[in-house]
Amino acid sequence: MHIRKYDHDYSRRFFMEQAAKGIATAGVLGPLWPMIANSADITKAYPDELMSIDAWSKGKIKTGDFITAENVEIVKELLDPVAYMQVKTLGRKIKIVPTTKDVTRMYPHQYLEATLKNQGKAKFDSGGNVVNADGKPWIGGNPFPDAKTGVESAANLTLCWGRHDNSIYCIKDQEVAPDGSLSYQYDFAWVEENTLARVDGKTFPGADDKLRYQSVFFTSPVDVKGTGYLSTWYYDQRKFPDLVGYLPAFKRVRKFPTNQRFEPLVAGSNLYLSDAWAAGDPMLTWGNYKIIGRGPFLGAVSQTWYGDHPNWERPVHGGPKGQTFLETSMEFCPDVVVFEAEPTGYPRAPVGKKRVWMDVRNQMYVAYVTYDRRGELFKSFEPQYSLYEKGDKKYVDASGKTHWSWTAVMSHNVQDGRMTRFVQAKSITGGYQSGYDNPGMIEKFMTEQALQRLGT
């Protein structure tokens, strides 16, 4: 029997061959990144079967349909194991929206510009850290826009989490108990500032050995109001961050063990410091990076901003009491790389390995699950992203460009049944508002003195 080179299953065979070789060069019909650099259009890099779920499924699932328990088997290989279980057994539904072909819609504008400007300049030094061609720290954007290995993929996630020089994310968080009831509700702010690897190409004064400052502080309810933590990351990814916290009950800032990264920040939560951006720990405190798979996937990477809601929140559904899952739109992502890593720097970590699905169009993770030390599935950390536009509503930066950021996260502990789900809201208790690339953020939010001030 003669097999045509570009029959319907050509991409499947291609992805299997690439994964078997442990490589991840993006594109099937041709290399993706040069096409993005020339036109931002991905259509010439992939066959028609990878341009829509309609073509991939041969019409069994169409754009605009919902994935439910009745049809989820058709797309089982396009979902992480936790998302599949949620749809199959817990009543979750996922709406399918069109595949994004214009890659400019998947980045903050300045971050994409830096990635294009600096492509080809990144390398690893003898210690395993990413450096510029001259051996100095990285100068902004994705260092490996066409990542070929697991550690290059991890570097794209680690060096600039939110893909802005600084961000304040105002978060409305709800914790759902195994019986489907709300057990806790929190308002908190998560704040990031890169001191190196910045989009503007500058080094933050006095922090030339640091990568970022990151803080989190709670504003509601009363029993946790004022609780805050500050992580100071070193550029050297072999070093653990410094971690301090302010606890209102003790009215002082105290130092925490630097490897205390696999514990809930507050009661009832599945959110660990280690989870952030699927890269919450320095990347060289994890090891044994390897690519284990490649192919299409479903990811919540567009049409997930609820700007028509006054506080950017959205409906919930599913689970025992109809409030376990956030409303979710996903698109058919034509090319996603799957890599694994192990926490080599954390001998007492409850996590034995992590598995990350990364969309090669923007080198951002679309799914992330962890496994315990026995190899059993532990929990998921599923993100949503979008350009901040919906209908006639837009959220723009000072230059008039529409913002891009994450919009929501669901983290499901499958071993105890607890769900953490939160959205990036417009504002939270205390009058704080989400924003990006604003001056003076370190002094306001990311020093020990700031923690004390915020706590009181």
C-alpha cells in the first residue's frame, strides 16, 4: 500500500518521529519561527488538518461546539489527564473557539518585539544559565523562540513569567471543597518585577545579580488580611530565592525556609509558590528535563477575558453543586510540546515530577500537572490567557496596544478532591487594581518595609 506523504495522518507520524528523537523544532511543513518573524501567520507551517478541530476530527467536533461527557472521548488525546477526568466524570464543559493564526494576538506587543529583535542571541553558559551572545544576562523576550529541548522550553517560561517588566495581578480566589461547596474565598494581589531579562533591555539599578522580585499579599477576608510573602530570585538558577513573610499575628517579617515551596499559601488552597507559570522554582533546582511528546492540544489561549463584566469575573458550572469549574473557552492548538522534569534540588518535596504542555506559537504553557513520589497523579494547574478585548471592550497600555495576560487558573488536587479556582480581576478589596509596566512597583510592594506597611 502506498502512503501519501501529506495524507490526513501525516502530522501524527511527524510528531511521533520528532518526539521519539527528543526534539521540538516548531512547524510541520516548514520551520514556524521564520514564518512568524516574516508575517506572524502560521498557516504555511502546518497542514490543513492542524488548522482547526473540524479538520482534525473530520467533522466530529466543530468550532463552536462544547466538549462534554458525551463527546470527550473524541478529544481525549488533546486534554491533560485531569481535564479529561473533569469533563468525563464531574460535569465540566469546554467551548471550542477558532484557532489563532495571527501570533501577534498571543503576546504582549513589547515582549514579541523583544523576542524578534533578540532571536538567535541566547545560549547557556558553563553553569547552565541563559546568557546573551556576549556572556552577559539575557536581554529580553523569549531566549529560545524555537526551543528544541526541554530545558530551553523551561527557560522561556522561567526568565520572564508574565512577559511584562512588571505586573500586579488582582486575584479573586474561591476554594471548592470535595463536596462542591465553597470552603474559602480570598482576595489577594500577586506582584512581579523583573530586574534582568527585561523587555526594555535594562538592568534594574542595584540588582544586577537578581532576576526578579515577587510578592503576594492578601486583602480579604479579615483573618488573613495583611499576610504577605516576598521572594527575591537570583539570576543564577542554581540558587534558591530568598523568602520572607509578614504574618499579622506576629507583627513582624520573618524568614522562611527557601525550599518551602510545595505548601499552600493559605488554608484550603492548592496554590504553591512552585506552581507559578509552571516554573515557580529556579529551573536548575529541577533536572532531568526531557521532551516526551508533541502534537495538537486544546488550550485556553484566546477569548477568555470577561471585560464585559465590571470586575472581569465569569460564570461557574459543574461539580456536585454546580460551582466547581470556571467557564472555559479552548482552541485547537496545532503544535504543543510536552516536557517533564524532576525536582532534583528538593529531597523532601511531595512532587516526584512535573509534566508541562507548551504551545510552540508563543512558548507559553497551556497545561501543567504534577505527580507524587509514587508516580501517582497529584494535581493540575490549568491556565487561561487572552488579549484583553471582548466586543467593544478593550484594556490597553499607554501606547494604545491591547494588553495580553493570563485571565484565570484552575488547580485541582485529584487526591483529595479540592479545587482552587481564581480569576485576574479588575480590582480587589483594598482598592488595588490589576496593571502592567507601572513605575515604582518595588518600593510599593516588594520590600520588607512594603510587606509591613501592607500588613498593617
